[in-house]
Amino acid sequence: MIETTAALQFTETELLGKVAVVDTSRVTINVSNSVLLTRLGIGNLIAVRGSTEREYLIAVAERVTRSVRDELAEDLPEDGEDTRLVSTPTDLVRGALIGTFRTVDGEKKNTFKRGADSFPQIDRDCYVIDAANLQRFMGILGADYPENERLKLGIFVADRSAEAIISGDKFFQRHAAILGSTGSGKSYAVALILERASKLKHPNIIVFDMHGEYAPLANVEKAGFASRFRIAGPGDLENPADDALFLPYWLLNRDEMLSMILDRSDQNAPNQASRFTLHVRTLKQKTLESEKKAEVLKTFTVDSPVPYSIKDLITLLHTDNTTKGVGKTGPVKGEWEDKLTRFLSRLEAKLDDRRYGFMFTPPPKANEYGWLAAQVGRLLASNGGKGIKVIDFSEVPSDVLPVVTGTLARLLYDVQFWTDPGKRTPVTLLCDEAHLYLPVRDDADAVQRQALGAFERIAKEGRKYGFSLLVVSQRPSDVSRTILSQCNNFLSLRLTNDSDQAVITRLMPDSLAGLTSILPLLDTGEALMLGDAVLLPSRIRLDKPAVTPDSATRDFWKEWGSQASDADAINLAVEALRSQTRGKTA
Ligand SMILES: Nc1ncnc2c1ncn2[C@@H]1O[C@H](COP(=O)(O)OP(=O)(O)OP(=O)(O)O)[C@@H](O)[C@H]1O
Ligand SMILES: [Mg+2]
């Protein structure tokens, strides 16, 4: 009976060879059927007969070696002939043991679990899992997840008829990363995942879109579903549109603000920082008093996001900077006199620069006490596809990009932190092009460190509050190690650079490190899915999203053959460069 229902059934033709060496979680197989080797690729599955008839240990092929050894022929040479040498091929396959399959496991039939329960014995038979066996086996993998947990990403490369289904819960729960060289298909993968999430009732994902390439996802004419915001550009300051997002200076905590305007090498830096802190606190207190927020007044700090007028701050600092001291015989040099000049000019320069308008010259409405709750409410709302919120950062000056992303992330996380645990819905922050604002700590400047702190805190504690990160980057070796090492799932697309591959290898359990050798060989849109959201590390052909991002690779040669350059478009671009707005393209 058991035999007829077993998902794995092997015949002699699928016998690859026998176990020759066992090294903890690795097996080396001495191949007896070299024909099968031609059908075996890196990442393919091998079944090693376990301790009973009903058990197989499952290994992933990670290395194949073929060598030829010259041996003396067994039959003696005939007279007058030289000693004959014959060439015997030695084919070895090394596999990493990753799981245990059981035909019968107590009540259950055909089960697969991660981890090998026992070490394989030497000389045990090893079979290639393909064709019908593979189909049945892959079927078991996805079927393990209940319907409402499934996230379909595509098909398995090993068996194109089997759907690649991962656990959506596990994927988002404890941070994930999508990594791959430029043009490997990361943005498409992001669009695909967002599209799948949009089908849920209340998804809550906030996308940090650095190049505005996810705009089509919010374009109803293109069957888009998401809601979209833009960090306000210089063109939005007069009459801000509804989707223009401001991040007023008063949301920044003391350190974030100082990282932008304080020059730590200035000998007066400590004085400047202390006067700044004192005045900001006083001004926030004034606001709370006029708003009659007695409760907040008792416990607020200089970091609390309470509106104040930056003009008043400048006036106070100017007064410090110009007030003379009173001496016995007349005026003497004031305690702060002339010590704040450089600080003030740096602050005023930011105020005058329209590129920083979203931060330093927000519209009056954004300086009202109730504005913050309304704004955060929009960013954390979850309602079908609209629960996917794409924030376009493409007009944010690169020197403040880290502060902007960091402050926004911190703010959203803090609100989630202070939300009644019973009423929290899980939130994921999708950080596209993460190397731009989540750099390796040693390479980071003051501004970047400030932002890193916010993200690293989320990476370390976010799980408990239902707040996770999905980090996307083309340069994993330039992304903060702290953040990557907190990720539990990796969707790795083609990676050609050695140091980037090394990062993935380091993040993976030792036994799977060999799999990274396929990373440079992956096709566009193909990925290696690693982590606890899949039962097996698998090579997946990702589905193409229905709404594709604006990131398509251009056909240089064909376009040079057909499309002329447009002088008017260039004129408009020059004007756009001058005005720093993309607005008028017609
Ligand atoms: N799943 C897929 N199926 C088919 N084609 C794909 C798939 N994913 C990506 N492509 C192709 O690859 C091109 C580049 O993909 P994508 O924009 O996602 O790259 P990327 O990894 O985000 O690159 P970058 O790091 O430069 O942003 C797309 O224009 C598309 O033609
Ligand atoms: Mg991209």
C-alpha cells in the first residue's frame, strides 16, 4: 500500500551513485551513472536513502567534479605489448543536506521537513529527483502552507510545472532582502510582490521609491492599484498638490537636525548645539502651552515632534549671537556673542534653498498641531491596493536623502511602537536602492549614521511591534551589515560581482554556501530564494508583474536605428534642471 502512495519512487535508471564521504551536513556521492550527470545542475535535488525504507535525506547538488584517472589494465599485456593504461573517469557530486522526506510519518504521508535528522550511511543509494518525482515533491512543498499564507512568486526552474509558493507570513515577518546586480529584475520582483499583496484586504506596505519608477503602480489607467506620494519638490511649495509630502523640520529630533546643520569641527560646536537645544525646547513648550496640551507638557522632550516656528528660533539664536555682556565698567563681550555666526548661516542657507523646501518651508497647514496625526494616518492606512503606498523620493537632494528616509522610517516606527498592541496592523517598509541611504557604517558620514540608527533599530526590534523591512539593493556589499544580517529571507537575483556574492555567502548557513555559485549564472527574472519562507532553497523563475515599473532596459541598438533625439525635449530638460522640477513635460 505504502509504495503506491509514496511521492518519491525510484527505479534503477534514476540511481546516481552511492554515498562516498559524509562531512557533517555535506555528502559526496560517487557517481556510477555518468549519463545522469548531464541532467544534473547545481541546485538540483538528490534523494539519499535514509535509515529506513520510508525515509530519504534530501540534498541540493552544489558541486560536480569529473576527473580521469589512468590505471593499469587488469588483463595482462600480451607478449610484445607495453603495459596498458586504461582511463577510468571519477565523477563526484557534492551535495548539501537540507531536509528529510518521509513517505509515512506517523499519521501523515509524504512529509518534508527542513534539516537532516540523521547522517547518511556510506554506500547508501542516491537518486536524482526529477520528472514525476520532482513534480510530486514540489507539490508537497507549497501544499504545506495554508491558503491564506501563500505567496506565489513564479515557477520552480527545476520543474516548470510546479508553482513556486512561499510563506507570505514568514517572508515579511522578520525582514527580507531582494538583491541582484543592475538589470537582474529586482524592481520587477518588487512590483510582483506588491501586486500580490494588493489582492489582500488590508496590506500595509510603504515603498521608498528612489527613482519614481513605481509610479505606474499607482496609475489607474495602467491598472495600477497603489496610492502615491511625492516628497515635495521646489515646484510644490506655492500650491502643494494633495500627493506632495512634507517633512517639516520640527519632526526631526535634535540629533537629526544637528547632523545637518552643525559642523562638528567648529570649535564653537558644543555652544551652538546647546543653545539650539535650549531654544527648541522652549519654543516647543510655547506651542504646547498655547495648544493647551497639559498632559504632553508634563513629559515632552526636545525630541518630541511638536511644531514651532523656525523664524522664532533664528531670532533667538541671533539675539544670543549679538547680545553683549554687562560688565562692571560697561558692555563686555557676550557669553554667546559671535559664537553662533557659522551655525546661523548654515541654518539660513538651508532655509533659502528651495530644494530643502519640503523640510524648511512647509505650507502653514503643515505647521499645525493636528497635521502630523493626519499625515501619518494617511501613510499607515490600509485598504486593499491603497494600502500599498509608494513614496517618490526622486527630487530629494542626495545629501539629505538619508535624513529624510531615516526620519520618515523612525516616525512611522515610533507611531507603530506607541499604538495599542491590540490595534496594530503589521507594516512593512520597502527600501529600494538601500545602498544609497543604508550604507556600511564605517563608510557613513554624520547624516548617514543618523539615518542608519533609525533603520538598525527597526531591524533589531521591529519584529516585536509588527514592523519589518524589505531591503532592495544592487550592491549588497555597500549595505549595512547590521541590517542585512537581521534579514531572514533572501531573494537573490543574478549577482555578478564577487564581493556582493561573498556577502550572500556569509549570510547563508554554512551548508548552503555552495549554492551561491549559481548566482552569476541566473537569467534575468530568475532568483534563488533562501530563508525560512521556503522549505527548500530554490531557484525560481519569477512571474512578470501585470503592471511593470518604469525601469525597462532600453534596446540601445534598435533605438539608435529608429528613434531620433528630440531638441525640444532637451530644451525642456534644461529648464527642468534650472527649476529643479519635473512638472512641465508637454
Ligand atoms: N520576471 C521577469 N520576467 C521577464 N523579464 C524581466 C523580469 N524581471 C525583469 N525583467 C526584465 O529585466 C529588465 C530590468 O529589470 P529591473 O528594472 O527589475 O532591474 P533591477 O534589478 O531593478 O535593476 P536596477 O538595480 O538597475 O534598478 C526589465 O526591463 C525587464 O525587461
Ligand atoms: Mg530597480
